[in-house]
Amino acid sequence: MSPVGPAARRAGARRAPLLLAAGVCLLAGLDAALVLLGLPAPVTSDRLPQVHGVLLVLGFAGTLVALERAVALGARWSYLAPAALGAGGLLLLTPVDLTVPRLLLVAGTALLTALYVRFWRRQPSAALLAQAAGAVSALGAALLWLGGLDVPRMLPWLVAFLVLTIAGERLELARVAALAPRAEPAFLACAGAVVTGVVTTLMWPATGTLLLGAALLALVAWLVVHDVARRLLRSTGLPRFTAACLLAGYAWLGLAGALWLLGGPAVDGSRYDAVVHAVFLGFVMSMIMAHAPVILPAVLRRPLPYHPGLAVAAWLLHGSLALRVVVGDLRDVRGAWQLGGALNIAAVLLFVLTAAASSVAATRRAPAPDPAPAPAPVSADPRDPR
């Protein structure tokens, strides 16, 4: 483990409030989940269940994505994107009129899109195009919500935001392994089909949903074939943990695609719950778990070594999600739905606590960076080579 210098630690400390805002949005979203499950919750309010989805997708995950992109770009203005998304998420928790946080979320997603424009000018690529399409989908979702569209009907836009962002990042890593010549065009075809399906859902919901479901299944197939995760599954430690989280996430995304393809639009009821949580818990949260040991140290300049407790949290997430979705939603067993939902929340909290404890312990163990060598004293003797 290489030591981190004071300047890097200060940079990480300046980013910490943005990560904290995302964390508050996550905790509030989990609290809202308890309310929606009909279980006792620390905080109850009429607004929390209404903003549950947007709070977690744009307030939590959106802030994380924008923060990681801002760190990669390095420009000061780029931090306005996670700041606006984090502030918008936090204001959703207050009594302020919903128009204010909605406008902040529009601003944050617009700034995130602008970040990708800057990246595109540096070096265009298929992976970046997919991620930019995800950012545009997030902007579309924020605008639709500002215009009064309800969350179930703008769900495809929220799904496209995170699915295309993550898929684009996986393409960047897959390119290191020397992809076949036709792999990138096939990926772009899948991403284009996702975008087409999302837009079509606004005008022709049934047709758009079927197209989106098929596109997600095609994208999952591409990821399973070309992602390096399959080759890493036989390794140990962090590589194996990452690979297992990735492959499990792809399975859940495939289930969501199949539910849309076979069942058409879902705007309420158990099938809607199954699609939502297959995507955002099974796929997105699993991707966050897989990438956290790499992304968070780069953002906060603090180590996050792999700990077996992270795997325990991940498998608790997937096991409880199977109970919730397969038994609770698809077989209409309310007890399994509630128990699975409660264990979903426990899994996320366990992951956060384990990651925090592992990072703190590693920071304390890390050696202090070597001090900069003192400048050599200037000699008055002209024969002295100093």
C-alpha cells in the first residue's frame, strides 16, 4: 500500500462533504424503503415515500457518478455537478417546495452532461458515448420529473442513466483485453437500442418497453461475453469478489429485461417492484459494491482494502433480493417481500459499515509518507559543488 501525501489527503477531505451528501441520501432512501415496506422506520413523513426512487438514483448514485467524473476531469467547475445533485437530494428531505430540489437535479444532470462534452473533446470513444447517453437520460428524467411526470413512467430514463454509465465503464476495462473488431459496434448497437426504447416509452409505452427489455437482454449478453469478470472468477480476494458482484449484477439486469420483454409496461404492483429492485439493488448496488474498493480511494485518497465482510454483505444482498423478488414479488408472498426488503437494507448498511471500518483501520496502519528532502545548504566556497 503506497502512502498518501498530505496534499492528496487534503484534496480527499475537500471532496468528503459531497460524499457525505450522497450518504445522507442513501440513509434517507433506506428509511423510506422501510416505510414503503410497512415496517417501523426511524423517520416517517409523507414526502419520503414519494421521493424514494429519485432520492436514491439521482441524489445518491447520481452524486457518486458526478463526483467520480469531476475527480477525473480535475476542473474546479466540474464539482458543481455533484454539488447540485447532492444539494437537490438533501432538499428533497426538507419541507421546501419540490420545485426547488427538482431544479437543482436538472442543473446537476445538465452539468454532468457538460462534463462528458469536455471528456469527448479530449478523447472520443464508444465507452464515453454510452456514458454520455446515460447522462442525457438522467437529464431527461430530471426534466420529466420537473414537468410533473410520475416516477413509474420515467423509470426507463432512470434505468438508462445508471445502466449505460456502468456499461460504458465496463467497456473501457474490456478494451484492455483486446476486444474483437466487431465487439464495439455491437456494444453501440445495444446502447442505441436502450436509448431508442427509453424514448419510445414516452409515446408508445408497450412498444418501447418491449424494445427496452430486449435491448437490456442484448446488453447483458454482451457484458457476460466480453467482460473480464468471467476470467477473474477463479482468482482470490478482491478480484474474485469484484467478478462475482459483476456477474450477479448482470443476472439481475437480465431478469429486469426479461420482465419488461415478456410482461410489457409495469407502473405499479409486484412486477413493478421486481423490475425496480432487480435493476437498482441487484444490478446497480452490486456494481457499486464491486467498484467501491477502487473508486472510493481515488476520490477520498483513503485506502479501502478488501475485507471478507464486504463479500458477506454482497451475498446477503443477493440472497435477500432473491427472497424479495422471486418469492415475494413473483409469487406474491407478502411475508417474503417484507423480510427480503428488510434484509436488503441490512445488507447495504453492513457493506457501508464494513467499508468504513476497513478504510479507517487501513488508514491507521498506513506508513506516513516520506518527508521531502531538505534543500542542501548553499556553500560560500566556490569549490564546493553544491
